[in-house]
Amino acid sequence: MIEQNMIDKNSVKIVEEPRIGVFVCDCGSNIAGHLDCPDVEEFSKTLPHVVYTKENLYTCSEAGIVEIKKAITDHKLNRVVVASCSPRTHHPLFASSCAEAGLNPYLFEMVNIRDQCSWVHMGNRENATQKAKNLIRMGVAKAAGLEPRDEIESSLVRKILVVGGGIAGLSAAQALSDMGLEIILAEKTAHLGGLLRQVDILDTGGTAREHLDKIINDINSRSNITCLTRAKVTETSGYIGNFDVKIQTPDTDLTETVGAIVVATGAVPLIPEGIFGYGQSNGDSSAGTFSNGTSSVITLMELEQKLKNWTGSLDGPDFNPKRVVFIQCAGARNESREYCSRICCMIAVKNAMVIKEKYPLTDVRVLYRDMQMYGTQKEQMLWDARGKGVRFDVYDPQTPPMVTGGKVEFFQTVTGELAKLDTDVVILSTPLIPRSSAGQLANLLRVPTDQNGFFLEAHAKLRPLDFAADGIFVAGSGRYPATATEARTQGIGVASRVAAILFKDKLVKSAIVAKINPDSCAGCMACLSMCPYGAITQNLEQRVCEVNEVLCKGCGNCAATCPSHSALLAGYKPEQLLAQIGAA
């Protein structure tokens, strides 16, 4: 098989013989400590079409990049192979460096001799060295058949749809508005503010109402933010930079084209029906109910609402609580809901201190499994609560507390004894759960949710605010339970991610995409069901399948599935892969 690069200039085919440069990286001791890099470099010189080789201490360093650029110019290289670490982290750096030197970035190939060689063969230097040679031989064979490609360009619309008017959505809209972008804010309820409207005092100080009013008033005063309440997204289509969305309101149905979509739908507190006696009034007004006859077993969010409308007591002027008991993890961390809601402990401790300040003589107890007080400020809050006299007792989840007739019984794991407490109010710390409409919205946007129903980001560490689908972002408790501060931070973070896209003159994406040959396509639609990104459609007139290059992620599922070999993935054509296999 002869590997050649065909360039069409003025309708004349010019055959260019591959001139390949191979750069072997020591990666400090990561690679050189486990295999013979000088020997690998010498071997690379013997491979077909290789005209230049170089061993570097750190190829990704500034000096290493300069070496690559200089070699491309001095030795007229038209292919570059770098043998170093993971292409997932370093391929863009080396490819862009080749482009800066005038070489088409798609004529670059990377060989992973760190993760796939030195790291997995530590202590076996001879075999690791031989495997590195084999991997480079395969990489060079493929590089000889690489073809130059032009990156894919598309237009964009500088308008954003923000779904959800809670603190995360408001913060995203506010930050995007500051950048001069146009925003459509769609909230399904009649009022902006989300769950924070029900909260009393924030853990950072000040009331939630004051905090919200300030942001909402600012949002309403901005001409580039269109606020839609009682609004529902009913249909979406398109791709990054050009999403077509339909929004239903009580007055009219809107059709808009937006460049990006922000999902900030939030979460809701669990209603713990039947848990620890919730919703079951026992008729004992002195122990089991408030003075107005309502149940004395309430949720943390219901307590927030009572504290928000504080008139001197929890419920009625004659209420003077002697003991208040918080029970943590009510309805969470069990078979039905295995996750920890993160913020319940902090909210319980905050409210325990509020009650203690209002009623210093009240015995305030917190029954817990584990206290989730992350961060120095939250940890200090726990110690402050102890200093104010709030008591914390551990209970065994195998024998959870029993709430009956105004009494709480629980097994103290520390003392090994059964404790019985008379109590006036039992407050259940219930988790935040996804909204019932989250799954429907996920289907509309073609984005994933996790096993608990929360929206699933592309990567928890590398892309925590992005969906795998380009141009769609997530913030706030719809992603996972978050405090007001965290939700606001995520909203601002999403704004920066959106701005990084929409402030470009045009969208440019990788040319490593699939293409379907219409002459040989049988229209069997096997590729259609295999594409996870919805990038393939059927042309009914021609009875063939077609690829939307902007939506395509280059996963190669269609190319692997197509029975007629009509679907091919750029950069991974059969002749290129067969060249690697032949070299192996």
C-alpha cells in the first residue's frame, strides 16, 4: 500500500511524498524512567517516510513546541508524529502548534507511549521499550496516509434561552446581560425566584427575600432580558449557535432562534409522607400538634416558611417550645434515594441556631447519621451551633428514630442506650429531588439525567457546567442540590462558558466527522439508530442517509455499523487503520 497525499490545485493532482518527523518525549521520568527513549528515537529513524527524529525532555514545554515548529520549516515536514502522553489532554496543543508552523493540523498524529506503555509496564524496561517501538511504527504508518482537512465553520445567533427563573437562572441571565447579549428567561411558575422564595435567612447572612428582590428588580430593569412567566419549552431542534425553540405561554406561542440554552430548572424538597409520622396528626395538641391543631412533624422547608413569617413563635402566640428535634436524612440515603442531598445538614444547623437565638431556653437537638458541613465556613457554623447549646446525637440508620405521640425514641450509638425525648416540634431534613418535569425537558433537549433524575453534566471535573451536547449548559440544583451561593456561582460560570462561544465571529469545529457516500448508501438507516447525537437524518427523496457535520462528534459508530461501508470517519478511514494493523 502506497501512502500519498493528494492535493488538488487548479485541477492538477499533485502527489506529495510523505516527509514525517517523529518527536519522542521523556516526560521527565514518566516515560524515560521505564523505557529506553534514545533507543526508541534511533528506531524511529528506520521507519518509512521518516526524515527527522528528536528526543525531548518535555515535548509540551515551550522549548519542545519550538523544536516542532523549527523542524517543520527546516526539514520541510508534511507529517508530524509525537510519541508522548494522552492525546485527550495534549493533542490540541500539538495540532495547533503544527498549524502555527504552516502545517495542516490534521496531518498530525499522536502516539500514547505513557499511559499505554510506560505506566502499564513499569519494572519491565525491555518489553516497554519494544512496545513503544511498535506503537510508533503503527502511528507512523497511519500518519503517512493522513489527509489535510479544513475545519467546519457555521454561523451563530447571539441570543440565549435560560430555562428556569431561580437564583441560578437569574444569575446567568444577569451576567450574560452585562456582556450585552440578548436573553430570553423562561420560568414555568408565575414568579421569579424559585425555591429561594421560600427560604428565610441565608447561611451567608441577610434574608433571602432582600437578596432576591435586589436581583429580580435588576433583571426586570434590563432591556436585553425578556422575562416569560408561566412559560414552558415545548419543542427544540437545531445545534450549537442555531437552536430553534418553541415556548408556550398563557398569551401566545413563541418561536425563537438562540445560540445557546441554559438549563437552570432547580429542584424541589421531598414531601416525606408517612416518614417519621409526617402528615399524621395524633390529636394531642400538647405534644403532637401545634396550638392550631396542625401536625408538629414538619419539614425543613416548612420550618423555613414559618421562620420567614416569624411573629414571635413558630405557630401561635401561646407556643413556647421546650424541645425541638431535627432528624437528618429523612427520606434520603436509603434504597429509594441513595444520594446525600449535601445542603440539608447546613440548613438544619442554621435554623437550629435561629431557634436557639429566639428561644434561648429551648432544648434543640439534631439527630444525625453523618454531618455534611463542607468548607471552613460551614464547619465553623457547626462549632458555633455547639457553642450556642445545640446538641448533636448520632443515630443508627439500621434502627432509625421513632416518632410517636410527641415523643422521639432513638438508639444512641455512642452510649449504646435507648434515648426517649418529649418534644414539641420534630423537623425532618428531607432531600432535594429533581422536578417531575426534568425528564421531559431532558428528552426535548436530548441531554442525559443520572440515576437519581438530576441532569448529568459532561464531566464532573473537566466540564461541570456543560452537557455532552454542545451549546447546552446546566446550573443550580437541577444538576445536584446546591446552596444559594453555589447556584449563583454556577450561573455566573455558565455565562462565561456561553460567552466563550457566542462572542466568536463564527463557530469552528473539528473536521474529524463522518460522511456518507450517497452513491453507495442503501438507505438501511442502521447508522441512524446508532448515532447518539442525532447528527444523521434520512433524505426521503434520495433514500439515503446524510450527516449534519456540525452535530457530528466523530464517534465513529456509523462507520462501524454501515454494512455497505458508505459511512466513513475522517482521519480513521479503512486504509489508514489497515496501515496501522499492517505495521503491527
